[in-house]
Amino acid sequence: MTLSPLFWMTNALNVLDALLTAVLIEMGLAGEANPVVASIGWHGKFALVLAASLVLDRLRPRALVIPCVALSAVVCYSAVGLFVLI
């Protein structure tokens, strides 16, 4: 079973998003705005994204472009916010 590069990119961006958000929260510069993550926690978010991306990778691998683009935008937003606020 070979996983597509988009699967790996989606999950890597998800982890990067979590790390940047955790840093911003720890510094007191941000709060968790996602109610799903606020209720299920980071481990739940990792499991949910992993499961959803695995299903998409099996059924429609090209559809993973959408979460990759969305997570890229979120990571860029968080990174710019982190570097501007420091």
C-alpha cells in the first residue's frame, strides 16, 4: 500500500499547524479558535485528519489538494503572525 505525496504533505502540514498554534498559544499571542480541536484536543485532530486523508488517498487522491492548500494557508498565516508579533 503506497501512500501519495499529497497524503504525506497534508499530515505534515497538519502537524506544523499544531506546532505553530501551540507556540502562539504558549506565548499568549493566540487562542484556539477551532471548536473541534478545543473539544477533542490535538491528538483527536491528528487522528481525524489522518483518518480522513487516508480515506481520501484511497478513494480520490487528487482531492487531497484541497486540504493541502487550506493547511498551507493556515500555516503561512500562523508563521507570518508569529514572526510579526515577535
